[in-house]
Amino acid sequence: MSGDPVIRVASCRCGRLGATCVGEPVRVSVCHCLECKRRTGSAFSAQARWPAEQVTLTGDATEWTTTGESGTWGRFRFCPTCGGPISFEIEALPGMVAIPMGAFADPTFPAPNFSVYEGSKHPWVEITAEGVDHWG
């Protein structure tokens, strides 16, 4: 039926932990900070954010809270079986839940509209999506 909200479903690698997100994300971003690089094991992280009331988590998650480069906290949830990340929240964006873009396994997922911590970006990385805000 037209007018129905978009529903996006994410999962960890083994499928025991999931997230269902209703509506389009309010922010899709990539982050080049050192903590995100460590968290993902990649050159940057890519994630989408929704208001917390639009995200439903399913399955048992392990939770870890840490202080990032900015001095604020981040709370991360991941699968205790396969280690796959499923969601996180950061103090700087209260009431928002971020889901790692790769957990959707959707090559048509919307492009990022923010690229942050670019001072830590690898010189060979270029974020070229149209309309991206680039932040320090």
C-alpha cells in the first residue's frame, strides 16, 4: 500500500541479533575518527541514525560503553556469538540510535550526508556522494 513507512531490517552476521528501523534514517554518515576505525576494523565507519522510538532491537546483545576522542560516551551493542555490531548511541546525539550501514546488507542504502572527523581521514579515502557536509 502506498504511503506505508519504509522498514529496514539489519542483522549481525549469524542472524541472532537484529534491528528493525521504521522510516528513512534522519542522518547517514561516515566517521573517520580513530575509535570508529578501531571499532569497524576499516578505514572509516558508515552508519545511519533514527530516533530511538523508530528502532526495535531483537535478540540478546552484549553492551559496552566507552569514552571517545571527543570526551563523550558511546554505548555499543553487538552479538555475543559472532561479534557483529548492531547499534550504538552517542552522548552527542541524544535520543538517536545508529545502526552500522553494513548490517543492512543493502547495496541500495542511501548515501551519506555527513562525513565527520575528516582530520583523521586516510588521504586515499574520498567521500564523493553529492551534498555531503564535510566536518573537521
